[in-house]
Amino acid sequence: MSLDSFRQETRAWLEENCPAGARGPGEVSNGSTKIEITDPDTRLWLERMVEKGWTVANWPKQYGGGGLSTAEYVVLIEEMRRIRARAALSSFGTSMIGPTLLEYGTEEQKQRHLPRIARAEVEWCQGYSEPGSGSDLASLQTQAVLEGDNYVINGQKIWTSGAHNADWMFILVRTDKEAPKHEGISFMLLPMDQEGVTVKPIKLLSGESPFNETFFDDALAARDDLVGELNRGWTVGKRLLQHERSGMESLVSGSASAKTSSLADVAKTFLGEVNGKIANPITRDEILNYEMDSVALHLTQRRVVEESQDGATPGPATSIFKVVSTELEQDHSDLLTRLHGSRAFGVDNNFTVPEIEMTKQFFFSRAASIYSGSNEIQRNIIAKRVLGLPD
Ligand SMILES: Cc1cc2nc3c(=O)[nH]c(=O)nc-3n(C[C@H](O)[C@H](O)[C@H](O)COP(=O)(O)OP(=O)(O)OC[C@H]3O[C@@H](n4cnc5c(N)ncnc54)[C@H](O)[C@@H]3O)c2cc1C
């Protein structure tokens, strides 16, 4: 089929099948079977996208994907953006462990895990950070020892987002204590629902607990759930981070992320307008710069997808995407809160729901330059692995 016909078909299919309530900002499934999707349109949209294979449109069909070529995938993203359709599914499965298994998994691992991710039947969490091993991740101490058909795991992870709802964890463990630190690590898959795994929520000041401490006391991972070679898990774990940092998924999940009202509209409301322009020229300049940088990032991500032979995530250069997108996210929330003045820091019922959401978003945007490796660490990677500067 020509790309033009594919576009026409896709446009028609989306018009017919993407319900009104799945357009614009709103709920997106993260694959959890424990968190109920409350909005019926979101549920319907997920069911239809699963059936079509478009929750992971560029994965091969035999693993629950849509089997789209890179060019077709780009068309789908463009058409979704056109109608502001939200991603139907956005999860650690679709953005992290799925693409990693496609590269490093055995056929059996792919068959077992990928279709369930595509069908939103499983939630994954990431067992990387430990107390004392964050930026220096390769110093991790959680240990796995092979006994019969299982690896027996002991130790602790921290900041494990979503572990309290997750069904599976992908985990980095030490399997050779004598080897140099990067060479004694393995990458495994571990079911969370077992006696040896204890999840303790970390309570935030806000009262929410988005992440946890996770303890392993003789927890078991099947021998078949080792991904890649024993003691070569650093390579697999690093590749997963590149998928996470690439922001590729945001090309789709960002389809509807266009904020409810643009910064320019907010500025006009709060600062007034002159001849259709934001009255304050300095704010106008700041917003224009933000918008141009956003478009440039988006176009660069799209170019990278288009240029890659098979839609593959690039290597260390993904750190550039991570730094730029994080800084843009923070610029956006800075601008938005500044424009709202005293309405910007809503915590109680004197504020509207959107105002409270904006406050939460402001605080959460601070975390963006820490999770998935802090921006300082990304700059180290860019210096060493992209620019080739000396250590
Ligand atoms: C919202 C959120 C969700 C998270 N979710 C998960 C998750 O699901 N799973 C998981 O495993 N982890 C998760 N993390 C943990 C995250 O990966 C770590 O916080 C991060 O890697 C930094 O590690 P650290 O907190 O131990 O800080 P540290 O490593 O102690 O760093 C402290 C400071 O020192 C700087 N620094 C350290 N080393 C260097 C260096 N060599 N050069 C320059 N500066 C340096 C850092 O940039 C940072 O500013 C999450 C974190 C957050 C905030």
C-alpha cells in the first residue's frame, strides 16, 4: 500500500474509532490490571487500539504489535496528533522492557511477555536504583545466585516507581562479586507477586506514594528469565535506559499533550493583549522561545525516527533528548506558574482542580531532571560518548 493510501485509511479509521473522550489531555492506561480505567471512552479506545495492534504500532505483529514500517508509524503519529488522540497505552512495558526484549530477549521471552504488554495486561516496574547506587548505578549490590532452575535474589532497591501495583520487575543484580563492577551485573525478569518480595511505599509530603522501597529476601527469578548473557547485564540495562531517555514514546503519548490552553492564551488572560499579541513583550519573547524549542525538539525526534532504518532508538545521543525535554518541561511549568501568580500554588479547596493539578505538575517537573539519570549524568554521557571528550 502506498503511504498516501495508508494515510487516508488511517485517518478514516481514527475518525471512526477514536472516541471524543480519548482526544485531548486525560487518562492513559499504564497496563495495570489493578488500576481501573474510569473513563468509558478511554477504555473503549484502549480496546480498539489493542485489537488493531496499535498500542505498540511498530512492534512485529506476532508479538501483538501493528507491524508498521517506520514511515507508516510516523504517519500514524501525525494523524493521531491531527485529532489530538491520546496514546491508548503508555507503560514501562511499551517504552522500556518491550523494546529491550525485542533486541535482547529469546524467542520464548518475547512470546511470553510482549503480547501481554501490547494488550495492557501487565504492569512492569524498574529495579535499578539502590540506596547508595543511583548515579553510580554500576556499584549496585543486590545479589543473585543460581540455585537449580532459579536465581535467588537478596538485597534492596529504592525509588521503585509503581512497584506497589506492578506484576513484574526488570532488575539489575550482581552475579559476580569478584569481577570489575560493570562486568558482574545481570539483567533479569522477576514476578512481584511472591513471598520474597516486600514493597514499602515511600510517602511524599503531598501524601502520595508514587514510589517504593523494594526488598528481596530469597526472591526467585526463573533461570529462563535472565535477559542476555550472565554478567553482561550492564549492556542490556544501559540499552533499556536509552529507550527510556529517547522520549520516542512521547511522540505518540505526546499526541494529545498539547496543554488544555496554550501558554499564549494564559498570558493574554493574565497580562492582557494588544493587537492580538501578549501585552508584555518580555513574556511574549519567553513564550516564543519555549514554543520554538519545543517544536525543534519534536521535529528532531521525528527526524531521528524517520532516519533510522527500522525505527530503532539511537544510542548515547538519547541523553540529548532527555536533557532538552526535561529542561523544556521545567521551563513550561515555570512559565505557567509565573503567569498564574498567586493562583499558581494551589493546595486546598480554595483552589480549582486545574490549579491544584498545575501545582502538582510544577513539583513533579522538578523530578524530571533526576529520574532516569540526572541531567548532570546525561551531560557526562554526552561529553564522553557523543562528543568523545576525555574522561
Ligand atoms: C520521580 C522519580 C522516579 C524514579 N523512579 C525510579 C524507578 O522506577 N526505578 C529506579 O530504579 N529508580 C528510580 N528513580 C531513581 C533515579 O534513577 C535516581 O534518583 C537517580 O539516578 C539519581 O540517583 P540518586 O538519587 O541516588 O542521586 P545521587 O546519585 O546521590 O546524586 C546526587 C547528586 O549528585 C550528582 N552527581 C552524582 N554523580 C555525579 C557525577 N559523576 N557527575 C556529576 N554529578 C553527579 C547528581 O546529578 C545529583 O544531582 C526515580 C527517581 C525519581 C525522582
